[in-house]
Amino acid sequence: MRPITSLGADRSEQKKFVFDNSNIQESFNGLTLPLTFTYASEAYFKVYRQMLEMMGFKPDEVTRHDRRHQQMLALVQGRVYYNINSWYEGLLLLPSFGRNKEDMEKMMGVEEPVNFVVDQKLNGKEKLKRLPAALKMIVRLSIEFARIDRHVKTFRENFANAQASFPRSELKWMSPQEVFQLHDDLKNRILSNWQAPILNDFYVMMMSGKVRRTLARVNLEALMADLLAGEDLESTRPTKTLVAISDLIKREPLLLEALEEEADFFIRLAQYPEIERQIDSYIENYGDRVIGELKLETETLRQNRQFLVRILRSYALDPSLHLDGFEERQHAVRTRAEEQVFAAIRNQIGLRALRSFKSHLGKFRKAVAYREAMRLDRTRSFGIFRSIYLDLGQKLFDQGDLDHPRDIFYLKADEVDDFYHAKALFDEPRGLVELRKKQYDAWSAKRPAPHIETSVPLRELRPRTVESSANGLKGLGCYPGIIEAEVVVVDDPMNAPDLNGKIMIAERTDPGWTPLFLQIKGLIVERGSQLSHSAVVARELGLPSVVGVRDICRILKTGDRVRLNGQTGVVELLSLEVKDDRTGTQPETRSDEKDSFSAASGAERTI
């Protein structure tokens, strides 16, 4: 035979990966620049390493899992995704993988369970061998969960102290090396003590699973969201504060008039020291809670106050917007749900099951409140490092190494550090920035699917393909109420059209969208779960809402009319906005056009 001279390319099946952004798109929406991605990847690595240390893993065992912790996140065409393989492999360390896997998928909003990562099937001898380690893990988790109050208190106090020590206004007077020293000190103080948020996330996952499974036994799983209403969450306080400030502005006709122009407003504001003090206090406390708040490249209220003025204008010009009766309405929803659920569990399962359910529900509510509070701390921590990198970008620009201060966000975190410590593989970063800008320009025209199955390297992305229809749209109900109204599809909340009295539709939301919630009658979000931020905040603001409605942004257009059921999660199309060449845009009516609120949602647009 003739000797083989070439084998050709390897066409064998490569390792399959699944990337999903159902949950993380709330934190890192859209295109995310290299500095943010590399900083976030390092943060995930450090905090999950700490979790293993807390669970009593030996140093060599912790090190053995480092590679997986470095791969918790993925960047697909400039968008941040969870590497689901790494998350599932991490769950294999916990007892009852199958149950933990289901709970995690529910919490993260993963619509299509991944079946190629399965629980390990052990024989009797293998189970006996692993029993001591499993018991140790169960005992350690139980001990740490019992200490959750202390963990959260210590974490928040440590972070508050670190934040108070941050000299934001003095950065411009410091040398780059001094800024880096400050950066390293703060990173050590903040990121090296992040066990509590991760432990609490596991607590939320497990308690939500226990609550959900009991509700499923009595066929009342749809009331899970109602049972969470009425919590005084940290994430709703910024919006309540803005309402209170707008109430003060309403009493000052000249200041209210000045709201029409941002520049005029802040000039006139100096004549009202108490209102000015409250606005300054709001920016100091919540200035980093904006759209895209975990992206270092985001402009916050510290750099741009335009969004704040727009929200204050909307609130101040709306005489029906007020806080009266807010807590009473929320507790009424919660009480009705408790009465129905407790009676069903008592009658169908028994008093012992009811006592257990009440305990799990209380822990679940507390864990959700803790999670929202510590998420605000996370937002503030990113605000600290955003200020540091903005200052370094300005210094690089001043010394002629960048064309613009914000070009620093196209560099990786370690590249910035290497450049200032003589370890860089380039003489100056300008060329690298230009190369990456071209790549991001190309990525900006793409729209990768939220759930992708593929192999690495990413030569072909295979999105999960689902046929959707405008009929029978259904998601997860988050707050009860039946709303019939026109919809507005919003891509960019900074430039959203008039939302008053409309149902807002978005592919995803993050905490920065929250002020818009008070302008709308209802909310539909394409991605998310009942524990995503949009669901939690909408529930606390009493806003009928549905999340996880697949392809809703593709199916519906601004001007369509729908009926939204915030309890069942059903979205029914009432009329389509169609174009008539003679008369312009006219609705094609399918049912009664009258707006209506259900008794559950109330007739007045209040919070």
C-alpha cells in the first residue's frame, strides 16, 4: 500500500459546552468590554474558592478545583454567559445533585435543563466510601446556614468600613502606583471576604427548592411569588427615595418648571438647599445603582445625571403617584396567599408538614432580603473600582498612551497592571485598544442566542431553536393583577418613549431599570426567573408582571395590545399594530379595547 502522507483535519466530536445568560444578563447586559469581563472573572474565581475553604476543603483539594473556578464565566461574541458545565460540575460536590441541579436551574432561569452532566451513579461500596465526606459536607453547610445572620452582619460591616475608607475625591492627586496600591488593598479587603453572599445564594437556592416542592404537592406553586410580597427590600429603597424627593419638588413650582431642562434644573436647585442635599445624598448612596451597574464602562449618576433628572421629571409631573397604602396592599397580597397555602398544606399533608413549610418559608424570605441587600453592596464595590479605573484611564490619556480616557476599558485588568509594573508585552496600549475596538464593532452587529450549545473553540454557535407563536404566550407570574393595555418594547431605558399607562416589554432588566417601573401598568420580561431582580422588585412595588416569556420581544411590537395576567403568567394578544397606507398606523382590534385593572391590582397607579 502507498504510505500515508497526511491525516487531514481532526473532525472528531469535541467536548460539548453549554452557555446560558438567563440570570447573568441582569448583571452584565449586552456587549461587555474586556476590563469588566476579566475583573468579573477574577472575582468569581476568588469568591467560589473561598466557598470551598469555608466548607472545610483542604488546601490541596481547593487548588484541585481552581481550573473550574476560573471557567465560571464565558465571553461569547462580547456577551457574558455562565459556563453551565462548570456550575454543574461544582454541584457534584454537594449531596443530592439531582435536587440541587433542579433548584439551581429554577433560580438561574435556565429554561432547557442540561442532561449531559448527570449525577454520579455509585454502587454500595462507593457510597459507603463517600459517606463520611458527604456527612461532613451536610454538617458543615448546616452549621454555616445556622450562622447566616452573623455572616451577613460581618460582611456588611466589613464592606461599609472599606467603602468609608475609599478616598474617591483624592484619586486625581495620587500617582498611578499609589492608585494601584489602593486598588490592591481594597480588593483584598473586599473580594477576600465575600463568603457571605455566596453562602446566602446557596441558602436561597435550597430554601426556594423546599418551598417550591411543598407548594407543588398541593398544586399551589403559582402562589410562590405572592408569598414573597411585603418584604422591605434594600433594592426598592432607591425608588422610594426618588418618590419622596419628587414630592418635595412638586411643592416648588419654579423648580418643577426647571425640570424640563437638565442644566436649568441644577442651576435652580441651588436655591433649594434641602432638596439639593437630598439629591446629593441619593447620588452618594445610590449613584452606582444604574443601568448596567456591574459594567465598569457604565456611566453612573456620578458622571451623568441625565437619567436622574428624567425620572424626577416623570414622578413630579404625575399627581397620581404616591406612597399611600403601599405596605398595606403588599401585606394584603401576602396574607391572602398565606391563608390559602397554609390551609391546603394542613388539610392535604398535615400539621407537621405545615410547621416545616412555615420554617422554610421564613428562611427563604430572609435569604432573599439578604441577597438584595448584599447585591447593593456588590454594586457599590464595582463603583469603587470603576472610579479607580476611570482615574487610571485619565492618567494614561494625560501621558499620551491612550486616545481617550475611557479606552482603558478595552484593556484586560492584568494588562493595565502589567503596563504600570513593566511586565507588558507591548510598548503602549493604543494598538491593542484599536484592535479590540474593531472586534467589538463586528460583534455589535451580532445577536447570539441566550442559550447556546457548542464546542470550543467557538467556530459554530448552535442556538436552541424554538418555534414561538403569539398565541398562548406564557411565562412565570410574579405579582397578581390582570392588565389590558398597549405595550412598549424597550431596548434602551435611557431613551425609552412615553411609558405612562403602558405595559413595558424588555428582553432583560437590571436594577437600573427600577425607576421606570413606577411609570408603567405592567411588566413583561423575556429572560429571568421568579428570583431575578426584575421579578423581586416588581413584586415589592406591586406591579403586575410576568418574566421568562420566550421570544416576546420578537413576537410583539410597540403599539400591540395585550392582556397580562400577573398570577398565571399568561400573556394574551388583544390587537396588533398594523400599517394602513391610507390612514397610517391603526390597531387591528381583537377584543374590547377598554383598559382595566383587576381588583387585585387596584385602579390607581400607586406603589
